[in-house]
Amino acid sequence: MSKVSWEEATEEELKLAEKLKSVEIKKEPPANNVSPSTERSGDSKSPVPDTPNDEGDEQITPAERSLLQKIIRRGLVENKNDIEIQRKDPSSPLFSIKTFEALHLKPNLLKGVYAMGFNAPSRIQEAALPILLAEPPQNMIAQSQSGTGKTAAFVLAMLSRVDPSKNYPQVLCLSPTYELAIQTGEVAVKMAQYCPEIKLRYAVRGEEVPRGTKITEHIIIGTPGKVLDWGVKFKFFDLGLVSVFVLDEADIMIATQGHQDQSFRIHKMLKRSCQMMFFSATYEQDVMTFAEAIVRNPVIIRLKREEESLDNIKQYYVNCRNAEEKYRAISNIYGVVTIGQAIIFCQTRKIASWLSEKMSRDGHAVALLTGELTVEQRIAVLDRFREGVEKVLITTNVLARGIDVEQVTIVVNFDLPVLVNRRADCETYLHRIGRTGRFGKAGIAINLVDGQEAMGLLRQIEEHFGKKIALLDAEDVDEIEKLGQ
């Protein structure tokens, strides 16, 4: 294992945090009134090239994607897939619960669960919570996609294990970034709102402890570098007294430079009887190797993710000569079909900005999400879209992968996704139009095709998926009306 200096080890986790302005983490996050229109770049009057050669594809880190997933959720994903449970010790207790009352929680903790809107456990909670709360404590590795309720599951277990009469950290939760730690902490604060005796502290950038003092809060939620500083370098708390260790977003943790090494170093300081909880959205071999090195004799729970499929998505294409005709097609469709919410994908920021300004000028409520926005601005844009303030979200590939917006009924490809070799990017196409038609709902995907190259890309996509994409006449109101039926 490579040795990493303190500065190098914390550098990666600070990169994302530096994008944020100071956040008051002991209170509700301040309201953000960033208007999408103020974040746009470019001149709306300037012509837009028909072929997006001016900018490359935008990238988003796994940590940023996970944060945006958590922000944009309106509620839990309804996942009907089977739970797969593996036990290394066949004598381990194994049962599921259908109500939170069956867990025999402290009354005020149960009150907090219901106050958060959890009326019944999700699939992952049904299986995980009885194991996490069992005596003697059981170690767990759990994998399920974002939005299935795993954060609430381990937070409930964390809160249940606290003995408020002992004024030292008993529970330690590691997250890969500042923002993800704050997200987890906010869940804990809401769930413990009727348990004022339970105290929580963030171990993240910007939080300081006076030298020579000891931390008395029961739960620490933070990033690996800061926790190592506090627990090992400055000895503000005793890692040997921690009885519950949670490692969240493990797949992101191992993708972040230095975090694996730091997590192992923290793990070595914990007592053998410490309960280990390890959570990940993916289940690749490198994640499992990491997990099995951290967690001894675990119960392994896997909830297969809802697969993206084209089966319940109606696909259409519209022939256009240029960007103006593409815009007219969108306006015609939007004016006729009753749309819940829509996402429009553009290949470049320049085109996305031009389209956003043009639609706004014509009275449409649109939001713009592109890679040059800070994390704080992205959160503001997604909050407004999730709340329905804007009905149309215009974006580049920032949102193409991994984020599910359940209220979206139409996805429009203003530009078809293309690889650097000018071939169709079929994987991105699937991820894009998979933003609609999620979780058994019917969806509509509309592709705006301008010229022979774009038509060639469309034919490649048809051939790749073995599905015909129907021609739509965007000037024919009767034909457009059929989309909504």
C-alpha cells in the first residue's frame, strides 16, 4: 500500500469542497436563490453552429454525481427487484420487517422516522434493519442504487446504538467528500429531531476543535483525512471506544486518491467488536476487495438496480435543417403535449445556453445545468427543477448517467450523442433517454436530426438496439397530440 502524506491524502477530498462557499452546517442550509438565467454564458443573439464541434463532452466526478442524485430525489425509488442476501455464518439471524414498529425503536426515534415521511420500510430497509439492530451486532456489506433508502437505514442503526449517558464518540461515519458528509448529517439531524440528548459533530473542512480538548458528541460524521487528524494526530477522541463504524459511498471512496489508505488506517484503530457497516452503490470487484478487507464475517445484502431499458420508451425522430428548426419542433411539441417535466440534452454548453435563453425569452420556464456551474449552483438548479418551478431542464451530459428524475415524461436529444470517432455513442443514448420511462412508467424520447451525419447516427442507434425509431412530423398537430395518448 502506498504511503500518502497528510497534505496529499486530504487534497482530493478538499477539491470539491472548495467549490462551495462557507456553509453553516449546524443549521439548515441557507436558501439559494441562484436563477438559472444568471448562470448562462454566451450571447443569445449569436448564431449556433449546426454541428457541435466547439466544445468537448463535459465530465462529472462520481462524488458530484452521487451528490446530485441525493439532491434531486423527491422520494424513494420504487424498486421491486429481489433482495439477495449472503451469510458467511449460517447461524446469523435472518428475517425481514414490514413496519418500523417491529424494530422496537425508542419512541422518539420512531417519531422522527415518521416525521421524515417514511411510512413503511423500503426493500433494502426491510432486510437490512433487523440485521443492523440485532444483538449481538452484525457486520454488513450492502449494495443498492441511490434512492433506495440505504442512508436512512444506516442512520437509523447509528442513532439506535448511541448511549447518551456516555459523553464520547461511539459512532463514526465516513463519507468521501464534504458535501456527502453534510447530506448524511442532515438525514441524522432530521431523524433525531425528537432525541435532543443525541449529539452529532461534523469532522469536515472548516470545523475546528481547540487543542487539548476532547470531543463529547456521540456521533461523528466526516471525511477520512479530518477524522484521521482528529483521532490519531491530535487525539481529540479515542477511536478505540467507537462501537459502530459506517463507511458510506464506498465505491466513490476507493475512486478518490488517498481515501482507501486513510480508511484502512482508521479501521486498524477500531476495536475488534466494533460493528462495521459498509455501503456502496456498485458491486465491482475492487469495491468488494476493499469491503472484505474492512468488514469481518459480514452479512452481504444486494438489491439489484432497476435496469435501463428501451422497452417502455416510445422513440421518435424529427427531421430538421438547422438549430432554428429544432427549436420550432420543441416549441410545437411543448405547446401541444401535456408534459410533466422534460429534459433536453445538448452536446455542448454553447448550444445549451443558446437554447435556454431562447426558450426563456419565449415564456417557457426552463433551467440550465452545465459543467461550468459550481456544486452550489447545480444544487440550486436541481432543487428548482425537482420542485417544479421549471418544467424543462436543459443540460449537457452532466445529467446523462446515473441520475433518475421520476417526474420526467419526455427526453429530447437536441443533438444525438457522438463519440470522438464520430460514431454514435449508443451507451450515452441509453443513459439519456433512460431518464424517462423509469420504474415501469411509460416515457417518450424525441431525437432532433439535422443532416446526413445525424441521420447516420440515428441509423447506428437503431441497429445497435434493434429497435425502429419512428418519424414524427413536428408541424402536424394531430400527430403530436398522439404522443400524449
